[in-house]
Amino acid sequence: MKKKWYKKKRWYLLAFAAIYICMMIYHQYKPLPEGIAYRSDVREAENVKFYRDLTTTANGDRTLDHQIFDRVYEMIEEAEDFIVIDMFMMDGRVSEDKGFPDLSGELMDRLIQKKQMNTDMPIIFITDPFNTGYGSYEGAWLEPMKEAGIDVVLTNLEPLRDPTPLYSSAWRMGPMYLGQSGTGWIMNPFVDGGPKMTVRSYLALANVKANHRKAVITEQHAMVMSANAHNESGFHSNVAYEVSGPIIGDMLKAEEAVAKMSGYQESFPTFYSENTVSENGLDVTYTTEGETLSQVLNAIGETESGDEIWLAMFYLSEPNIVEALTDAANKGVNVSMILDPNETAFGNKKTGLPNRPVVNELNENTEELINVRWYNVDIEQYHPKMMYVKTSDKGIIVSGSANFTMRNLKNYNLENNLTITGPLSEEVMVDTEQYFNQLWNNEGAEYTVPLEEFQDSLSFWQRGIYWMQKTLKLTTY
């Protein structure tokens, strides 16, 4: 006797496959929450300043020439009306005490002290579930701030699109409903000896999405940076830009969208600034998530033969940007890049992905017209995410939290960046160009090393893994 159609196992498999595919497509293209993927109007900048952290190692001796968090602490002290911080990492645990600066503890203490002295001042701290082991434990640097009256907002990542659709679609069909909290029993993947994590937290972690933003905002100044308040990242080299004026209101609007998406119900600080005419000729635009990609491509697209493009980058792999850099080099633009060799992450050895395969691709497609130097890393990372375009009459800077990868620039992660445009004679343009020249020419220290220092070690398998990861969207970058 023939089985009825609903008793055939094939039907169940087809139904499962159909649901899986529909879920995968939807969560790749679903509408984003209001205020996510935001682009401000072009604002006249009242003031723009450049800061950088540089770490060098010579003969086993490490030298830190760091500026960013010193300025953050000053901004907290100077604030009178409100403080809003969005910080991806806020964790002071380290696998081994190597003299890391206590960025998490110092920032926590400064904010608590500020709140205690100004009990009515709104202080909002937005951060990523990374700092709670994705729900496995309480954030040791977050709970004291809560107890002091600071509003700590843990970002809800679920409304974001899925950067690893093959995995996330299966996760959404069951494991996500099990939650993440509970008594952990699996080793912490981020720090040796850290709090144990649950299996469910590991499953959530595997979605590889994050609130990767890094911003400090007060009524007087705002800073967008590549640096995290994370002790084990304390040796990283980073960059930051500080702005003031009407753009602060745009930054607050973008942060309010993340807070509301994550269930924050309180009123958000407001900012009032007169649109006075800037005398320095600098314009600034604030972008988040995928809106930054068009800023990068437009800036590259404006270049002509003889112009210059400089990149300072931790991860470079976004296909449209790689193609645009290739086209620019082939039409005579001088393209120079200082890249991290992707040797380590969280103290673990890496395989050079994605930067080394991308450099190979660029060299092949431009007949080695693109100039590359690697930052001379030890245990730290070269962590900036910055591009500087120098044309005949102006400079364009794009800098912030977003690596130049699909995950960071295609509306998967939460990211934030500034685009700064203006005369080459302005101090911020001069300082940025000087930064690149100092590192490229090793002025004062051996900051960078030639391409051959790391590129010779690239294997056929590394290129193959890179191709597979890019094709199947199974990357951690």
C-alpha cells in the first residue's frame, strides 16, 4: 500500500530545507531597526583633532606612546551635562600579566567617580554581550557601574542581519530559543582562566555579530576611535578623531537607536548647537554600519592620476573596496597601505587571513603598483581602521570602528565612522599625513617592515581557506 504524502520522510526534509532557505534569505535582507545604518548630513566642523596610540618593540623592550584614553579621561572630567559611551570591549581580564594598561578598570573608576560627584548627570554606557560571555556571566566591569547609577545597556544583537547565514539559519531554527544564561562549564575562548561559558553562549557567539562601535560623546566633544577599553588590547596601536559642534547631535541620535533597539526606555540626552559658519573649511559626516562603505568608495572614486591613497588597517577584504583600490592604482593613483600581518588575535596564533591573500590579489591585479608595509607587531595588533585620500586640493579621512570587510561594512555589525573633508593645510590633515610618513619611513623607531617580511610565508592553503571563507561567509573578520 502506498504511503500517504505527509508520511513520506522526503516531505519532512523538503519542508525543513524550505524553511531553512527562507529564513536564510530573510535574515540577510530583513529591514533594520529604525536609526540603524545611519548617515548624518554634512556638518561644518568646529574643531577636529587627531590622536594615536603607537606601540613599538626593540630588543625585547616595549615602548608605549599612547594618547587616546588619556584624552577620553579628560573628556569625562570636562563633561557637564551628559556622557554617552558606546564601547565594544570593556573587560580587564588577561591571560598573562604582561604589564597591560588597566584600560577597563581606569575607565570604570573614572565614570563611577563622575557619577558620584554629579548624581543627576545622565551617564549611559552601551556595550556588547562579549563582556558577559554572551550571557554566561555578569560583566565584572559593568556591574559596579550599574550599582553607581550609570545606565548600562547590553546591546540586543538579534535584530541585526546574519553575517554567517549558513550557521545562523540553523541556530534560529531551535538553539536560539534555549537562551544563553546558566552555569558555564566550557573554557572561555577569549582569555585563559576566564569565567566558564555555557554551550548555548558558544552557539550564540558563533553567529559572529557584534556591536563593534567605539565612541565617547559629551556635550562639548565627541571621539570616534579604533581602540577598545580592553586590557589585553592595551598594547594595540590605534587612531582616534575628536570633533565638536552639531555633529554631536547626529552621534547621539545614532546611539539612541542602539539603546532603544536594546530595550532602553529612559529619555536620551539632547544636544543643542548653533549652526555657526566654520572658519577652517572642514566638513564632517557621521555614518554607521553599511553607510560607511559608500563614503569609502566615493572617496577612492574622486582620485585621479597623481593623487594619493593611504590605508592604515587591521583587516582589509571587502571586495568592492579591493576592486576600487585596484582600479585607482591602475589609473596612476599612488596607493600605500600599512597593514597588520594578522599574526595574532586574543593571544592566539593566526594564519595571516585576510590581509595576506588580499595583498597577493592586489599585487597580481596591479602588477605590484600598490605599496604595502606591515606594522612591526610583537604580541599586539596594528588596529586602526583609517583611510586618508590626498587630492590636489583637499584631504578626505574616513576613520572609526569599521574594518574594511563585508562583516563590518554590509549592515551586519554595528559600526561607527567619521568622514572628514577639507583643505590639506588644516592641522588634522597635516597630523594625519605626518602619522603615515612617520610610520612608513620609520622615523624614530622601526614601526613598519617590508612586504616580504610576512608575505613570503603565505601558502596555497591559506589562499584556499580565504577563498572558501569569503564564498561561504564563514569568517570571523
